[in-house]
Amino acid sequence: MSDIQDVVIIGSGPAGYTAAIYLGRAGYRPLVIAGALTPGGQLVNTTTVENFPGFPDGILGPDLMDAMQRQAEQFGARLVWDDVVSVDFGDDVHTVTCDQGDVFQARTVVVTTGSTVRKLQVPGEETFAGRGVSYCATCDGFFFRNKPIVVVGGGDSACEEALFLTRFGSSVTLIHRRDEFRASKIMQERVRSNPDITLMMNTVVERVNGSDAGAESITVRNRATDEVTDVPANGIFVAIGHTPATDFLHGALALDDDGYILVDGASTRTSVPGVFAAGDAVDRVYRQAISAAGMGCRAALDAQRYLSGD
Ligand SMILES: Cc1cc2nc3c(=O)[nH]c(=O)nc-3n(C[C@H](O)[C@H](O)[C@H](O)COP(=O)(O)OP(=O)(O)OC[C@H]3O[C@@H](n4cnc5c(N)ncnc54)[C@H](O)[C@@H]3O)c2cc1C
């Protein structure tokens, strides 16, 4: 086992690298356990990011994360390309165990493991991901101005995304596999009373279709009648939920019923002193690179205060 670190950061998305930059510049040498499958986080799987401040012409997601990594390393962050599989949070020293067997001890831990989007798992979804299929209306709605859009899902997020996307689409169709929405009553009413949204209930997506130019339609099946139809769609927004990457924490930190890490008010303090959390593993509302980065900054400042005994 290595020496006791001041700080271990778990995760290398915008929240993790921002925390690393701040803690590095504060004189700590944060150890970042970057994750084995998607170091760099969710933005590594996307194309152009147009809403991260400072890049008026947009920047490719992988390039943005590469720049954040270099910036963190420049200020002394050390990276480990592995997944954390278990944690043992003690009173003063916390222990983190990685998949390859490395064990690290630290006085503070910042958890920034993000979340993964739930996928439809139908043919064409992967092929047209980033070329029509999207998991974030705030991020990608703008790309589908005056184009037909569908939103898939039945919760508050799906309704909210459908309402938001009426600003862009030539049409917006909300597709839900049940005959009732899960969304709150008020959201349902807003969707139902919006003349720009067409509802297709009791309907499942079977396939995403398109060409080299991108997605063009989806094939859907009505569950009551088994009728199969094609719905024109250049933008397909999948809003069937996110899963926070917090399985390895179960029992060690207070989580909500869906597995999001609970923090104390506006701070990033978790249920264990010295353990902080930031980004999409905490935040089920905003889920943006800039909001994750902002929270990573706050976690770094909270950790610094803890380390200096303030
Ligand atoms: C396709 C797509 C496009 C998007 N486009 C935009 C956009 O244009 N603009 C925008 O603002 N937002 C966009 N988002 C949302 C944005 O990517 C997220 O809000 C942001 O990445 C969240 O940052 P994070 O640091 O909390 O987590 P993530 O980016 O999810 O990073 C989590 C990190 O934790 C690591 N990790 C997970 N589990 C473990 C473990 N057990 N051990 C060690 N490491 C672990 C992962 O490897 C990863 O490095 C997009 C999301 C997706 C999916």
C-alpha cells in the first residue's frame, strides 16, 4: 500500500478534472482514478460541444476532455487508469481499492463518477448516436432546427425535453411505451395542452433508420394493435433515464433511492466527513459539463477547507 494521500479523486469527467485542477493549484497532488472504460467521461462519446464557455466555434468532446486532462496534470495531478471497485471510509483515513488490485489511502476523497444514460437498445441506435440519436435535449436540440424530432420516454425529463424541443423542431412527437405517463400531473398537462406536440402512447421504438447523412426515421410498433409504422425523425431524443455510477459505494455513503449521492445542502459534503461528491453522480437535474465542472470546483474548495482544518 502506498503512502496516505491528501486527496483521491474518483472519476475523470469535467467534475473530476476540475476538482484536480483546483486541488493541484492549491498545492495538493491529487491522485485521480480515472476509470478504465471511459476515462474522460461522457463527453468522450460525443462530437461537437457548442455550449462549453470559451469555445465560440465549439470543440470536440474528446478534445475538451484531453485539454482538461493536460491542465490537471500540469498542476500536479497523477492519473491511474483503473476503476474503483470498493471503498472503506474510516474516521480520518479512507481506503479505495481498484480493479487491478491497487489500494490507496487518503485523508479526503472526491467522488465524481458521473452517470450513464439508459439506452433503447434497438438496431440503429448506436449507428446513429451523435448523428440524430441524442440523450440530451439541452445539448443537441439546437442541431435540429426545422427538422422532425421525436422524444422517447414518459417521465418528467421526457416531457420537459419535448416541451423544450418545440422551440426547434418542425414537429415534435413524444413516444411512450405505456398508455399513461409517469410524469407529474403538471408536466403531463403541459405536454397534452401543447399543440406542437403529438403523442404516441402505447408505442415502442423498434429501429432507427437513416443514411450517411444521419437518422431519418424510426420504426415504431403500437403495443395494442401490433401495427408497425415509420415516423419521420432527424432528431431522436432518448429520455428514459440515467443510472448513476455509484454501485461500488453501496453502504459506504448515503444515496437516494435511485443511487444518486446525497450531499449536505448546497455543499458537496457527503454523509461521511472528508468525502465529497460532485457532478452527475449527485445532480439529477442539470447534467451538463459546465454544471459538473462547477460542482467539481466546489468539491475541491470543500476538500481544501477540510484538509486545512477550517
Ligand atoms: C452523448 C452525450 C452528449 C453530451 N453533450 C453535452 C454537451 O454538448 N454539453 C454539455 O454541457 N453536456 C453534455 N453532456 C452531458 C455531460 O457529458 C455530463 O453532464 C458531464 O460529462 C458530467 O460530468 P461528470 O464529471 O459528473 O461525469 P462523467 O463525465 O460521466 O465522468 C465520470 C467519470 O467517472 C469515471 N468512473 C465511473 N465509475 C468509476 C469507478 N468505479 N472508478 C473510477 N472511475 C469511474 C468514468 O470513467 C468517467 O471518467 C452530454 C452527455 C452525453 C451522454
